[in-house]
Amino acid sequence: MSRLTAADRMRRLLAVIPWVSGRGEVALSEISDRFDYPMDRLRRDLTEVVQFVGVHPYTPDMLIEVYLDDENERVSFALADYFTSPLRLTPEEGLSLVSAGLGLLGSSAGQDSALERALHKVADRFGVSLGQELDVSLGGADPVVVDQAMAAVQTNHSVTIDYYSLHRGETTLRTVEPHRIFSEQGEWYMRGFCQLADEVRTFRLDRVMALKIDDATFAPVAQPDAGTFAASEDDIRVTLELDPSAAWVAEAFPVEEVAQTGTTLRVTLAVSSLIWLERLLLQLGTQARVVAAVPDLPPNLVPAAAKKILDRYRS
């Protein structure tokens, strides 16, 4: 048997776990032969890797249990509840899965492989066919505004925008030197130097009421800000009070303020997508409480999101 790299072992484990789970108890020798997995390495990975696989907060009910019978050299798994729950994909998630799968197929498309058959099933569920061209709408930004902004970035032309500020509830006329256009959390953004604010700012393009490319040009920026998410001045600011078990939020997401209050942690985040906030709050459950939001959040934000999920399961 060949010596396995870390990447080789990961690929094999990702195949071993569902294969064994679907068969109950399996002999170690059978796994070793089928997946070209050296026996000593297999034993170590089962006890040192697989049994620590799970999701936050990594309590026993969220981990994979490995039952290794050393006497008979057999193994079985008990998957965490998270892994056995039925998977419900949104249309966006389903189409993303299909697109990623088509990329993996590459030149092997049309050979009726297991992957291709699975992709056909997922695509049929969402009413599309493999190879069909799709029009994807990303966010609520005017496509003309997005195209103009991208063109201005390419030619280093300043733009004049009528921009609606959610915080102030007013529209301002601004001249911006656009450095980059990017999408994040379902919305289009323009990052550039705002002459009105005299600093680099991020603007959500769905709040640009009008955009005009100016004659003036600016010097290209050698290394524009490359972060995947840059908070805009008019994103919603939400302050959460977190129990100790949810303190991971302060490390997992960009936060603007962090304060310890007794045993709880208060964090302030810039939120550009209410859907993202809904999912976070549903994930945290009773471990988090919304202390403040500017501007105010829609009433019954979390109960309404929970109801949508329940309705989807019931249907």
C-alpha cells in the first residue's frame, strides 16, 4: 500500500465515513483493502480524527461516535443528529451545488457517472436541466449601475453617485474614485475613495439611485482593499449579548466592538443582509439576545424566519 499524505487521508476518510455508516459494522481489513488505507494509519485516524469530527459547540451529541471492536477488528459509526437530519436546500444552495458539481465533472460529462446522476436529481428538484443557461440575479442592485461601476474601475474614471444613506434617511451626491467592485452576502458593493468623506468607503450598489461616469481620472491603486467583506457606513449595526457558549461569534465574524459584561459578551456587528442575521440568530437560539440595532430591525425578525423554516419542512 502507498504512503498517504494528509490530503490523501482526508479524501479517503470522507469516503469511508458514509460507506461504513450505510453498512453498519465493517471489518477493518475490508476498509483497508477497499480504500487502499494502511491498517495502522486507519486505526489511528479512526480514533484520533473521526471521533472528533462534528459541528459547534462540539458537545457529544454533535460529534461522530466511533465504536472500534479491537478483538474482532471491526468498526461502526454513530453519526451526530446534525448529520442525520434531512438536508433542505434553498434554490440558491441547490443551484450552487449543481454548478460546483458540473465543474467537477468537466470532460467526463455525459458518461452517466454517479455524480452526474446525482446532479440530475438535484437539478430536477429545482426545475432546471444540466447545461441549461441560467440568469442569476445577485442582490437588488440595478444591473446598469453595476456595469457602469465595473467599467469605471477598469478605466480609472471617477463616478458621481446619488447615494441613499440608510442611517440618515437621505440621499447625498458624492464623487467616488472606485477601486474595486465585489459581491458579498448576496449584494454588490463598490469600494473606493469618497471625496465627500475624504476617506475610503464601501457603498452598497442597490442604494445607488443614479451613477454617472465622470471625465476625471485617478491614479490606479496598486493594492486595493481585498477583504471579502468591508462594512459600509450605512449597514445595520446590531449589538448582541452572548452567553459564554456563544463567545465564538466574536472570533468567527468581523466585529466592531467587544465588551465583557459579567459573564456575558457584548459584540456589535455590521450587518448588510437580514437573511444572514436571521440564520445567525436561529443558530444561536437562546445563547444570544439582540440588545440594540441601528436602524431598528423588522419586528418579529427571528420568529418569522423560524416560521419560514418550519413551513419548508412541513411542505
